[in-house]
Amino acid sequence: MKANEHSTFKQPVYLIDASIYIFRAYFSLPDTILNQEGRPINAVYGFALFLAEFIRRTQCIYVLAAFDESLNSCFRNKLYPGYKANRAMPDEDLAFQLKNCQQLCRAMGILTHKSRRYEADDIIASTAKKVRSSGRPMVYVSRDKDLAQLIQQQDIFWNYQTGKKISLEDFAREKGFNTEFWPDYLALTGDVSDNIPGVPGIGEKTAGLLMQYFNGLETLYDNLNKVPELPLRGSNRVYQQLCTYEEQVFLMRELTRIHADMPLSFGLKELKRAALDKHKVARFCAGIKMAKGLERAVLNRL
């Protein structure tokens, strides 16, 4: 790297979609991983291994872990009561683990944030918007495809498990349209995991072509009479479905669009990770009665 290139480099801001990695550990590791009181801590243990490896690998300086605590209380539920209605509330054991995962982040020097009204995606988007004036690139650490809409120049969407990193240029090359139209695309296709209905009969390929031709729902509906002329299979049927579901598709976009204007009490200064203190991590492990073998496995990753 040339000297002038190094001098202009700015450390990125890592924005972690924490719940993704907690639930991954919860469902992939056996619930026979217990603390000394016999309580399951598989999610805490798996998340601890992830965080330790992440810190060691990235040497991150600016980082936030965003948590989801808005199931059934998010502003999106008021817009559409069926939003995420297919998801169950955490049971007592999982709630215990989720709470301790937040404490674990803080023990590792990572700022956390949660909200009863906004989702982790909104926290991440609002943080990125607030600190973007620092000129630092954002690294969105998640596998949630919704976050792709946040990618701007110099940003990266990083699926940590697969190692795949997507830039603004990568997204446009792969999808054929810009990231700003990703919520529009998702409103057309729907999202089963979030219980969001799309337009019946419009799948990923058709929705992608519509975004390539029209760049967003507003332009699409302003030029709806052109849809039957497109080289789409069943273009007349697509036109009829778009007419029938116009009101719904715009409502669904309010669900798929991430909001970046939630109030935040922190900025770039607070995002700076505290120096790693293994003694703090060890005290956390002792506090939840983690077995010594598990504690050593976590500390050895740091």
C-alpha cells in the first residue's frame, strides 16, 4: 500500500446484526450445553465464540451490536398486524440467553443498542446515517438480505458465515438495479420469514426485471400500461396482478424499507470499542456459571 493511500484510509464502522448470530448458535448448537446450574447456555456460548473470533479477526475499532427486542411491538406491527406474526416470543431459557448476550458484548467492550419500537435493522441504518459524515465506510455484518438496501459507496455487506462480501458495485452487477430499490423488490416478492405477502405470481425473476426496467414502484405504477409490452412471460397477467395489488404492494414497502431516522443517544465516539480485558470476560463467564471448559474455549479465541 502506498503511503498516501494509507494516510487516507479510515477504519470502518462494523454494525453487527447480533440476533442473527445468537439464533444461529441457539439452533445449531445442542441444548445440552449447560452452565453449572444445569441451564442451557448454547446460544451464549456460540455467540461468545463468534464475537471472540470476530474481534481477533477484524481488530475492529468502531463497532455496534444491534439487538431485536421489538417482536409484536415494532411500529411495523401497527401498519400491518400480521407482520412477523409467524414468530413465537422467546421462552424463558432463550430470553435469559438473549439478555446475557448483551452483557457479553459489553464485557468485550462493544456498545449495544436495542429498542421496543424499532428493529435491529433500523438501529443499524440510523447509526450508519448518523456517523457517515465521519467519512468511514460501513460494514454490515449479517446474513439478513434486507440490509442490502443500506449499501452505499465504500460500504460492504458481509455475510460472516459464508465469507461473502457485497459492495455497491457487486449488488448492481448481480441484481441489475441499485440498492435503493431493494425494498421495492421485496415488496413485490414478499418475504415468508417476516410474514410479508408479495404480489401473487410475481417471483424473484419477474420482480428483478421490473426493477431493472422501472427503477422503483413509483415509476412502475406511473408506467403500468407498458408492462404488457415487456418481454416477460405472462406479461398481461403480471399487469393485472399489479393493478389488483397496488395498495398492498405500497403498504408492504413500508415494512420492507428500513428506517434510518430513529433517535440515538450515541455517536462515533461511543462506538469506539474499549480495550479488550480478558478478566472482564472471565468475570462474565463466572457470573453466568459457565463451565470452566467452555470459559477456556472462549478466552482462547481472544
